[in-house]
Amino acid sequence: MNMFIRNWMNGGNSNLQTLVFRLNQVDFDIILNGIPSVWRETPDDMSYDMGYNKDEPEYFNDIIEIRNVNGVVASIVIDIGKSNFFFIYVWPDFKGQPYPLEPLV
């Protein structure tokens, strides 16, 4: 995951919009090692629209904010539980909504 994120941050995978992984184990220290990022709480109404095949947008409370060399912001969301899902949401979302927060990274 770390190498994939680094590649995106250096301009690779420029068409990436959303990425979802199901991981056996989530280790923040390994995933984010050496990656400039900021953990943020989000407003209750912050959402990411996945496009036509989803009835409702994705809502999340906490994100890890990253930015690539082209200034594009992505939100990392990790759902730790039985399934350990790891999401990357690249802004703007599928309907063109820009990143709703003032970027910190």
C-alpha cells in the first residue's frame, strides 16, 4: 500500500478516482511511513459521490488527507473491524464535487 500511495503522490495512476482494498491487517505506521499526511475529523455532511451506480454518497467522520505533486487531494478512509477496508477517494468526486475542506497538506 505504501508503494502504491507513493506512486500516486509522485503523479502515477493519474486516472485513479477511488480504490478499495480489503486487508488482513492494517498497520498505519507501515502504510503511511514517510508519506506526508494529516489526520482530520470531518463535518457530518462531508460526502463523496461514487457516481451513477451508487444510490447514496459515502459519508465518513475521519480521514487521512494526502496530496500528490499535481496538487490533487485524496482522502484515505480506513474501516477497521472484521473486514479491514482501506479506501482512497480522489477529489473531485464522480459528480465533480471539489474537496470540501481547506487542504492542510
